[in-house]
Amino acid sequence: MVPAGIGDFPRAWLAEVRMAQACRLLRTSALPLAFIAQRCGYGDQSALTHAMRKLRGTTPSAYRKRYLA
């Protein structure tokens, strides 16, 4: 029997790996958001925005501006 919740772990881990990569690219590059989204495994820019709001509580544009300021 598989413990309750164990099925969510790989999905959560992958989401965090993708988000960490996106955040790194947002901090260290001037690449377009759509390119970053695609490079990090998101279907499009809106999918990245949705995931970032859920996981980081902000948007990619706001995140980038905070680190460029």
C-alpha cells in the first residue's frame, strides 16, 4: 500500500525544480518571458505566470523587476 500523499511528491518536486530554474533565469538574464516559460517546461507564458503566482505569490514580471531594481 502506498502512503497517502506520496503520489503528489514527484509532481511538487518537478514544479519546484521548474520554478527555481525560471527564477534563476529571471534574475540573471534579459530573455523574454515566453522563452523562459518554454525553456523551463511550461506550455506558455501564462502557464508560467499561473505557476509563479501559486508557488511564489508574484508574477514573473514583478519578480524580475524586484531583482533588477
